[in-house]
Amino acid sequence: MMKNIIYIFLVFIVASGCEQQVKTITEVKENPKDTTELMDPFIHYENAKKMAYLDERATSMTRIESLSWERQTPEYGSEFTQIEAFLDENGNPIKINEYFRDGEGQPEGTRIYYLENNKIIAFLEKKDIWVDEYNTQYIEKRTVFENGESVLTQERSSSYYESIQDSIWKKIPTESHSLEKVEQILSGTGRFQTHFISIVKGDQLFLLLGENKPETMNRYTTAVMVEQKTPFIEDLLKNLDKYKFRPVNISFKVIGGNDQPEFRVLTDISWKK
């Protein structure tokens, strides 16, 4: 009889423990695992919420690419910048990617501009920073805008890109960003207006275009491949010195990419008047 009472008592304790465990697990599942994201002030801005929407929308929009621009600097060697823009049905950009490398051993990555009515509403930068000769640190910064003014900037970092999602966004001094450079690259104006500089001969013929500056240091340049020697190109090749630094209008297409060498190929060219 006593054994039966003890057995029943143990069964009651075990059952009660299981019930409590189930209740505890249920309560944990019902509570958010991490309230940090819910408390993040960035996601409560309407323009911040539009970033994911514009990312998705851009996948079905018209995509255009700029020329690839480089310049040599005395401090950091070769810098690089290139633009990719996604246009809506009216030809207005909704998202612009700026791919950049600030020189040897300097930051490199992507700056993403989110636009509405041709104005920045949000900005995201993803870049690698060299910590030493062999190691980099991956950093992301984001800024949200209201009425054309930046109102909040955050940053997070990780030793590896794959683990950045485990890092927490932290508020830093608010940064402002301008579309001036990317707009000049897309429109071929300012420092990114194309002037004929010289040719580069190898297996293929390239035209070297760039700023109207005699000095090579700090001058932005770009190259386009020539597939057909049109009368314009034939005349140019015969009068290289005569046409040096003369402004040109060009059209081009992009070939390669996807782990293959990528080139801008000339499709049309004429002298600017």
C-alpha cells in the first residue's frame, strides 16, 4: 500500500514538473526572443520602412550602368567608382548603387541611395575597412531622411560579412549625403564629362576619356572598347594630338560580368558642339 502511495506521489511530481516545463516553454515562445529590433528607432520612420519596398521594386525596373571611372592619387593610388541606377516608369531613379574603392588599403564597398521624387529618403553604406595587412572589418551605416534632411544615422560592424546580422545597430552622429557626384556620373557632367585623351592598344583598341586636365594625377578617366573602326574613329586615330581634350558624346553597352571581365563597348560617338 505504501509503495502505491509513493508511486502515485512521484507520478504527480513528474507530471507537475512536465506541466510547468511546458508552460515555461510556451511562455518563452509567446514572448519575443529579442526586443532590440522592436525598440530600434530607425524602423519607426516611414522612409526607413520604404527601403525594403524599393529594393523589391527595383528588381523589375529598368537598370542603367555608368562608365567606370578611376583616378590616381598620390596618397592611396588608384580610386574607382561606378554607378548603377534603377528607373521607374517615368525614367526617375528610385534606387542608386555607387560601387567604390577609395584606394589601395582603403575602404571599398557599396553606397545605396533610396529616392522618392528625385530626393534621398534613405541611405545605406556597406564597406570593408582594412584593419591590418591581412584582415578587414565589415561595416554598415544607414541614414534616414525627413523633408530632405538627415535625422538619424546608425552603424554596426562585424569581423565577417556573414555575421553582421548578429550585430546591433548603434546611433552615431547624424551624417548627410548628397546626390551631386552620382548625378554627375550618370549625366556625364562636371568632373565626369568625357573628353578624348588618348588611345590604348593591345588585343583590343580602347579610347581613354576623362577630365580636361593636362596633369595625370587626380584626373578622372574611363576607357571604352572600340569594336568597329568607323570613319569617326579612323579620323581620330590619324589626328590624336589635334583632338586631345576635345569633349565627345558617347553611347556604350556593357558586356561581360558574372565572373567574366566586364567592358564598356562604344556604340556611338560624336564631337560635342
